[in-house]
Amino acid sequence: HTHRNENDHFRPSSRGEREFPSTALRQARRLYVGNIPYEIDEDTIASFFNDLMVRLNIAPPDELPVQNIQINQDKNYAFVEFRDADQATMGMGLDGVMFQGQKVKIRRPKDYIPPPGQSEPKPPVLNIPGLLSNSVPDSPDKVYVGGLPTYLTEVQVTELLQAFGELKSFNLVKDGTTMESRGFAFCEYADSNMTDIACQGLNGMELGDRHLVVQRASIGSRVGGNPQDSGPADYNATRSYSQHSMVPPGTMLPTSQVEPTCVIQLLNMVTATELADDAEYDDIVEDVREECGTYGTVARMVVPRNTSDESDTSVPGVGKIFVKYERVEEATAALNALAGRQFMGRTVIASYITDDDFANQNY
């Protein structure tokens, strides 16, 4: 940490400073930082961004980047002003970074104007362990996830998606007024090769009383429109769909009540790597069978895994656990008890699958 004397500490801006008219140049140096820790002060925010940006070589250690901070404690956000516009653009790459246990949201100010004759500079991709950006830019690998039960939290949805690989960005779309989930999200995987694997594994899955719709966001779903139109607009949590935007496919499907069956599938419990070890595989099977047996008679249990000479995608259903009970009531009791439970540090996602799908290994 750089030691500063008392006069160097940040102070809340005076009323006069707040009313000073903003300029395009100043707005290019400022960033909106949302979801900041409760009752945080200017010095702590400045130290956090200064230390992080110096550590990432975004800013030189002898010229601290943060110049001014304005906090709105009531609405839990701040405006952070940097030394120059380039540092602010680099700061955009910190979107989603954890700050005292809070995942902060970093955006341009609403009245930001790009330099004359230029488009808005794209934020850099910074290699920060554990960083998950809140902004999912339009790209061929942007994934739409619809049909999510609205009670699922961001953590639970990301755990579900990360069962297929590390995420680069994720945004659970929320109502701008209530901040409750609207039942759909967007994401992008760090490894683009996992995109189709995840879509195939999750699309159509019954989750609670809904069916997931998981597909590339660029798949044509516009109402009317020109087939040559580009992909969907970037949906922010505070924006609603306009009549010209892509209509999320999941919101156009009728939500039918899922019919309970004798078979449940458990997701986000195991990984292909864990299942590859014979001893660990046996332990997992034993633990799950014992726990599931407390809710009824387990007729059959299947835990798909790859053999040593098979690739990660050759066996259907890897990463899922399927349990068939003698009676529907037993399966229902197990589903209600296991959904949301923790297993090996992960939140269990549970749903029914049909007897035919189970019998035909349509995982």
C-alpha cells in the first residue's frame, strides 16, 4: 500500500463539485462501480483499485490511477475517476471482480460519449483468477439460458453452467425494479469448444416445473426482422426487451407442469475428472446410493463416466447422476430433499426425466 498523508485522503465531494457540469473528457475518465460493500469509504475503494491496477500493470506504481471518488451510499454505487481515459478503459476489464466478498459491476457512465469519430473502446480481457465478468458481449459463442426457475440465485445458476466448463462471463437478467430474476441469463464459456457441449447437455432439461432452453444467442429467433440482421443486443440487468430486440426463445415457450416420474437426475454433483479415478468413483456411487436410499427403494442408479481411452464427450450424461425409484412418490421425496443441498461443495440441481429417456440412455 502507498502511504499518504492526511491531506491526500479522499473526501466526499462537496455539493458544488457535484453540480459542476460534466464534460465528455471527464466522463471518459470515470466509471460507474455498482454493488459496492455496505458503508465502504472513499479511501478503501481507492486503495482497492490502485493496488489491483498496479499489480496488473495497468498503472505505474509511482502514479496512482484513482483521482476522485463519489459514493452514493443509499443506492450502493460509486463513480471512480481515473488519471486518464485509457486507464478507465482498462478498468472496464475489472467488471465482476470480488471486493470484500461483493462482485462489483463496472460500467461506463450513462452520459459517456466515445471520442469523436470513434466507437467505444472495448474493455480488455484481464487474466484475473476467479474473475467472472457481468457483461456478456455479442459473439458467436454467447449462450442464451432460458426457462430458469426464478428462485435460483446467480451462484446456483453459475454452478449449473460450470458443470460443463469454466465461464468467462455471466449475466442473470433481473427485473429493474424488484431485482428479482426474470428467468433467463446469458453466458460465455472460457473454452469455446464447450459451448455446444453445454447447450446439448442442458437444453430441454426439466428443472423444477420448467424446461430449460439453452442455445447460442445468435441462433435466429427474431420476430419478423431481416435474416441478415446481426445477433441480439447486449441485454443488461436493468434493460427490458424492445420491439426490435431478439425475443428470448424461452419466454415464447409455454411453461407446462413437469410430470413426476420414477427417475430423477442430479446435476452439478460430480465432474468427469473426479469420476475418472476408480476409487473416487466407487466412493461417490456408494455415498449417493446410501443417501438416495433414505427416501425409498432405489431400483437402479447410473453414474456415467468416460473410460481411459474415451474423450470427455464420448459418453452421454457424464457429470450427471440418474436414480430410478420403485415408486413416483419416492422419487418426488428424493427430489424435494436433494435439490439445493450441498455435495462436495457444490449446490445440487435436481429434476425428473422420463422413464423412456432413462431406459434409452437419452441423457
